[in-house]
Amino acid sequence: MDLVIIRWPRKGQDEEQVSVLFGRCQHRGALMDDGHGDGDNLICGLHNRDYDYRTGVRSYNPAERLQRFSIWIEKSAQQLNNFFRVSTELMQVMARACGHDDLGKFCIDDLTT
């Protein structure tokens, strides 16, 4: 089954939301991952059909929608994601402190005991 998974910030909250939508356009069955995002919409790459990425509902014709699947993200997965994000941010700070403009340039030789 073709799915599109989109992470998006919920207004006024720190937590991200996740939408899992059926990955084929209702018009001609085109793969939605060939499309692009535009504002709050996921746009089909074949004929520019637009679907709200939060709900799967089409803006022009609300009767037309991508099926939306329910998902549960466990707190531990969110905590792990936060750990990796913060660790990456810390490594970026360390790389900048060593004079690098990109984390990819940071190497073992930059570390001292």
C-alpha cells in the first residue's frame, strides 16, 4: 500500500503532529509522493489536485479525500527523537566552535582530551 507520512507542527504547541494518508490521488491514482507541498496542501504532481495534509480532504471538493490512517506515537519514541535532535544541535555548536560551517566537517581530530 502506498502511504504518505507528513510531520507538521500543531499551532501553539511544541509537539509535532503526524498525518498518514493514502498515497494515491483520487483523480487518476498518481503517486502523491511525486507531488509537492504548498501551504497546508499536498499537491498531486500529475494534475495539481490539492488535499489538506492534516485531514486528506480536498479543498475544491470536500467529498473527495485521501484516506487518513490513525497512528499512535509512543512517548518513548518522541523522547528518543528529542534526544537525537538535541544531540545534533550540540554537535553543530561544537563544530562551529571548532571553526566549521557544517557539521559534516567536524571530525575526531577536533576533539581533545
